[in-house]
Amino acid sequence: MKSGLCLAASLLALFSCSANALVENDFEPPPPWVEGTFVLPPSPDKAELEPFYVSAVTNNDFYIDRRAIVIGEDGVIRYTMVIRSPSGAETATFEGIRCQSAEWRMYATASPSGQWIPVKNSTWRLIEDNGLNRARAALAKEYVCDNGTPATTVREILDKLRRSMSRY
């Protein structure tokens, strides 16, 4: 009788462990991230440009077109950035920042006539806080992301951009 009870207890313990293993291993990882679709925004409008602070070591001025900020369902914040040099030369790009992975991507550049020219072989790149990419690092760290999470509203982004310039 004792051996029967021991056997039953052992089988019960074994079954319990197996059931727990099934429950614990029932987790399915999330599907791989897929970028959503988007449309190119209108050409930048000087009246809609919101300045933002990048760094004390740059002579350029940086702007985001207020009308072109979009928080995508895929977690990408897309925007039009305009960079103006001290001589008045301007470049405009349509880009995206993926907060979750700290990456950016350039989708298009504006021609002198304002027409968008899609960037061939555009890929996601790690945001690096260096001279050439400082504007993207500033956008990600200060304005559009919060510890890897995208801003929830365009208003929130615009408020942060406006506050950045009021400090300088």
C-alpha cells in the first residue's frame, strides 16, 4: 500500500511538473516588426517650419514642418526636416525615427523645385550622436521618443520643439 501511495504521489508530482512546463512554454514571441505604408508629405512650407535646438557646436538651423509629423501605427514617427546653413542654403528630407530600435531612415530628399526624390536603397540605420547625425539624435532623445517609446501625439512633439527654442 505504501509503495502504491508513493507511486501515485510520484506520478502526481511528475504530472504537475509537466503541466507547469506546458503552461510556462506556451508563450509565443511577438511577430517580427513590419514597417507600415506612408505617403510623401507636401513640400515644406516656410510658414509651417518649427525650429528646434540641436547643438551649440553647429552653425546650421534646424526645422521640422509641423504639417508633416505623423506617428505611424507601426511605431515610426515620420517628419520633414529642413536644415538651413548660415549662407541660407537649405536641404529638406523626409525621414522616420523608430524609437523602439533607436534607428532612423531617410525616405526622400527635396529637389530645388521642392519635388520629393525617393532615396534609392534606403535602409534603417542606428542613430548615432555625432556631427552629421546630431539632428536625428536630438530629435530621438529630446523630442519624439521617451526611453524607446514614441510620443503619443503630434501636439506633444510640437510642445517639446517649442520649449527647446525658448531655452536659448
